[in-house]
Amino acid sequence: KGSMLGKSQGGESSGSPAILLGEELLHNVTLLLNTHEGQLRNASYMVKSTERKIANLESEALVLNERKETTRTRIDKMELTLAVIDRAENLIEEISSNETDLGDDAKLDSALGTLNSILSDLYGSFSREERRTLKFDQTLIPSIVKPLMKGLTNQMNPFKMDSRWMDHLAAETRRVYDASSTEDDAYVLRDLIYIETIVPWISNALASTKWDPANDDGAGVRLFESLLDSAVSSMPSAEPEENSVLKKSMNNDIVNETVLPKLLQAVREWKPKLDRDRHICNSLHVWV
């Protein structure tokens, strides 16, 4: 406004030069102040925006690092699982082969001792939620326990084994239960060992020609009773209701499904006048 200093809009002087100069200076200072204030606001906004972006990036970096650690932990656990499965497969192959000179009790000690170590590694490395997600009880644990127990019993004749083997089995399975982290896990292990492997083994023996109910001297009943005692004594802390369910399951699978049909068949085939030496009533009384 320099050329307009001291003039009105019509080209004439509109006041003293000092007043006009002051107004001019005030106008210019105000203009500069407003301009710089706007620039300062813009700069402040940019700074705050940048700070928010830095904070977001730091947060994302932290999340990515946590995910990286989680992934690394999962990889380590999966590698541990694969190593454990390899150990289990080697153990199953060793127990199932007939190349070892170990006796029945020594095989049992070796098999369940190693099983205890394997389960300790698995239960100790995975949380309960991880075990539930990976379906430990439905897939991983059964895929180890069942083949191992089958390999252990396949070469044994239950009618010829030492009568103390069932007691030994109970003592060794207690050690296996100790590897589990909860009582529910222990119940699952007991069912896998007894209901899903030992019971079918005994049932198959009673259903085969190795056992003749007409000439039974009580061996079948003694075998069944020793199985019941072994299963119950293997877990002293079990609830009575759980033991009752266990016994009913064993009674149904062995007595109702295997023994009684065979006894009925023996009764149908029994000819009292011809089979004077076969006292089938003795076997019936024992099982009744």
C-alpha cells in the first residue's frame, strides 16, 4: 500500500501521515501474523499426524514381532511333536518285533517307561487350550498309546502269562498317568490302555479256541477278575462313579459280548449222556 499512503480513494490526503503509517504497519503485521499462524497450525498438524503414524507403525511392529515369536514357538512345538512321534514309532517297532530277549515284565517296563517320558514331553510343552485345538485326546495320544499297547500284547498269551503281570501293568500305568497334566487326561489314558487295548486282547483270547468254556477250570474268570483289579488299582484317586462306569464297560465287552454267547453255544452243543467228562455246569456257576 506504499503508493496509497496519505491518500483517500479519490487520490486526496485522508489524514496525517503518522496515523496512516501506523495503520499500514498494523495491517502488514496482522497479515504476517495470520500467515505465520496458519503455517504454524499446518506444521503442528503435520507433526501430530506424523507422531500418530509413528505410534501406529511401532504398534504394528510390536504385533508383528509377537506374531513372529508365536509362530517360532509353534514351529518349535511342532518340531518337538515330530521328534516325539519318531521316538514313539521306534519304540512301537522295537516292542512289536520279536528280536528282543526281554521277558514280558521287562518289555512292559521298557514300553511304559518310555511312554511316560514321551507323554511328559507332550503334556509339558502344550497348554490345555493347545492340546484341545490339536485334539490330543482324539488323535495324537491314541496314535501313540494304542499301537504301543497292541505291540506289547500281540505276542502274549493271556492264559499263559505270569499271574502277576496285571499287577505289574497297574503299577506301570500309574507312572504313565503321572505324566498327564489333569485328572481328565489320566482318565483318557486309562481308557486307552485298558478299554481300547487290554479288553479287546482279553476278549479275543476268550473268543478263540484257546479257551473252552466247557472244560474251563476257572482260568477265564481269574483272567477277567485280574483285569478288573488291575484297571481299578491303576488309579487309586479315581472317583467311585468312574470306576463303576469302567467295570460296566468291561463287563459288557467281555462277559456279555464274548463269554455268554460262547457259554450258550457250549450248552447247546453239550450232550450229557455222551459228554460225561464235560461238566459244563461248573463253568456256568463260576461265571454266574
